[in-house]
Amino acid sequence: MELTRRDALVALGAVGAGTAAIGVREFGDSESGGSDERVRRTLVAAAEVVYPSELSGTAAFVETFLEGRLDRESHATGLRDAVGELDELAAEWYDEEFAALSPDERDRLLREVGADTAEEAPDGTTAERVRYYVVNELLLALYSSPTGGELVGLENPQGHPGGIDSYRRGPSA
């Protein structure tokens, strides 16, 4: 299954994020310097671990979704901070930034941080912030998209109408 930029735009619409700036804003052009590029690299790398292996097109999907999410400054600040902490731990424990690690090392690091079992909390511990801003951000994007919804058997993810055919069938279909 292939994730597309269109899937990302639908996911942004489903979560109420504006899409007016998509394609205009470039990573790293904000006051945050190159940190948006770092966020992009990290979340694309995390998606390779978090998303099911049968998906393709994840890089363009994640990048497009992030363009809309980084427009919300308070959310973007938390995202940048969580990615910075994850990169610091990766450098301390593995001598590389998160995106430079192998997929197995990325998976292991996320588990060592505790992001696989932590409750999500934007103002919580490192594990809770990584869960909220990295893992859950990626899962929100995926399962709010038509392709992600189809992957888990949801024909019409929230915010995606699905077309006339879905309204013509009865409950037994």
C-alpha cells in the first residue's frame, strides 16, 4: 500500500490542521533555523520503525503532514523539543543522531526511552513527550488517512467521507 501526499492532506484536514501553507513553507525557513529539518529527518526515520512494513511512500507522506503540523507554533515547539531530546539520547547511547541509526537501533532506542509503553503527555517525562510528539504524531497521521484507515479496516477514517458507495450499502455490507 502506498501513502501519498493526498493522504497526508486528508489526515491534516481530519485533525483540523490548516493546509494553506502546504507547498509554500520549506523546512528550516522558520525562526527555528534547521530544527524543522531535524524534525523531518527524525519523524521520517521513526516512521520506518513505527509504520507497518507493507507501506511505501512514507517519507513524502510524513513530510507533507509535518508541513501542516509545524504551522501551529505551540505544537511545533513541543515537537522540536521532543525530537531534540530523542537525538540527545541517541547521541549519548549510540553515538549518532536518531535518523542516522539503523532501523533496529531506532526501534531499540524508542523502547529504551520507554515510548512504547509510556502514556502520552505533552508536558510529561521524556518518554511521555516522545510518545506524544513522535510516536502518536505518526500514528495520528497514518490512521487519519484513507490508506491508513484501509490498512486497519476502516473504510472511512474520521474526516474522510469515502464517497457515495459507502452510503448506499446497508449495515451488513
